[in-house]
Amino acid sequence: MVKKVLLFLLLSASLYAQVTLNTLMDETGTRLIWDSEHKIGTLSKGEDRIVFSTDAPSLLINYERTIPADPALYEKGILSFSDETARLIYDFFSSRREDNSYEVTTILLDPGHGGKDWGAYRPTLVDEQQTYLKEKNVNLDMALRLEELLKKKYPDKTIALTRRTDEYIDLKERVAIAESYEFSPQEGMIFLSLHANASLNKKARGFEIWYLPDNVERDLVDGDESQAVSQVLNTLWEGIFTRECYNFARFLLNSIDESYPEDFPNRGLKRELWYVLRNKNMVSALAELAFISNEEDIPLLQDEEFLDDYARALADGIGDFIEYFEK
Ligand SMILES: [Zn+2]
């Protein structure tokens, strides 16, 4: 009987011996990116990453291997781990070197289309004059606003544009520009393409962020991975920079979403290989800013205040990513 009681006490003690995420982050000096949609968290320090979720009975280590662990617990807005899992995370980070810091040295903005290529367009009135709202101009306008903000924010980084006038450059040239920068292994760039959307469905409106998925079949993780973790695995790339495309896209999306809580729809993250940018030192994403085909979005794209706020939201999203990545 005594044994049973003792066993019960031990069991209940271990059930409730949870270590909160905050405590763990303090002790390991890690940072968190939390995907509330899929309940997936990434703890990072230098180039090391541990991905956990509230569903998967495993931890994903540096996107390379998994180890069995208790799923994280999410209760009343607080994330915590079992004692054992917390120990695994702590041991991993304390065994790693400290000297692997990374730096984003360049931010390259890529306003889509230009010159003879208008992108999406739409007849509109400006000062009672019939004219066209053209995507190429919307994209360039946003790139120039964003450039100004980023130059102020990051005087030590190179802020560049693939085009700064109404000129035509094809995809190949854009890629060539992006790949003309040289980096040391610990350095790299952010590449952000700016576009505006159009749809036959006139009701479609709002913003979305595209990121490049991995198009190479990999078999890094054996066994039955939970779907949650495999979603993260889908963003795998070769280098530490390219691996972070998903997180970069999410920071951007969250930042815009926070600026426009209700009246500007968040259409979420999309993944597709829209063209090949396989520079190992590059984090890239593409923003579809709004719909040129939508009656509600059109006036927004002609509104100075909206455009300024939008550029600020993009700059903040870039800033959030840099802060997360460089630490
Ligand atoms: Zn476009």
C-alpha cells in the first residue's frame, strides 16, 4: 500500500513537473519563433534550431534528425515542457559552440515587372482623369518607400533595388543581380520581391506572402513524423539562410497582419517555386501586397498614408527577422 501511494505521488509529481518555455529560454539563451496556426515552435541560438510542437512526440534538431520527446504543453497561453524534454533541450544548446553568429549584410528589394511589362493593371480615375493603375508602378513605389525606411534603420547594411526606374528587366537579370553579391559563409542577404495581385474573382482582396519550398525530395527523418513537423521539414534548404525562408515569410506576414487587424484580409503564407533562386546565402520571399482587381484594395493602393504604413509594416517584418536571425 505504501508503495502504491509512493508510486502515485511520484507519478503525479512527474506529471506536473513542467518547465515553462520562458524559464527554458532564459537558461539556454535561446529565442523563439512561434507559429500559432500550426502550434509549432522553433528555439534558436546561433545556427542551432530545435523545432517542437504540441502534437509531435519528438524534437527536430537542426532540421536534420528527430529525437523522441514529450510534446510541448500549451495551456492558458503558456507553453511548457516536461522535465525530461526540458533537459534534452538544455543539454543540446549547452553542448553547442557559441561562435556561430550570422549576419544579414544586404537587403535586395525586387519590384516586380517594369517597362513594357505592366503586370496587373486596371482602369482607374486619378484627379478625375481616366488612367491605369499598373502593378509595375505600385511595386516600384513600395520598394522606394521601403528602401528609405531600411536605409535609416540599417545604415551599415547594403540596401539595394533590382530596378529603381520604370524599366523592363527579365527574371534572369533579377537572379543575376541577386547572385552578383558575394558573401563570407557567415554572411548573406534578404531578397524580397514586391508584387500586386489580380484575380478574375473581383471579391478577392488582401495580402499574401510566398516563400520558396524545398523542391528536392529528402529523407532526413525516418518513421512516422507527425504532420506538424513535416510541414516544417518542407521548408528545408541547403544553407542556414535558405532554410529560414519560411520563418522570414512568417515574420513579414505577422507584421502586416498586426498593422491591419481586420479591414485588410490576411490570405496567409503560400508556397510555390515561382522561380529559382538557389543562392545558399539568401533568404527570400515574395509579397503580394494587395489586389489591383478589387474595388476596396484599389483606393488603398493610391492612399499615401496606407502605403507609408504598409512600407513600415514590411520594414518591421524584415527587422523582426533580422533580430531573430542574427542573434
Ligand atoms: Zn506581379
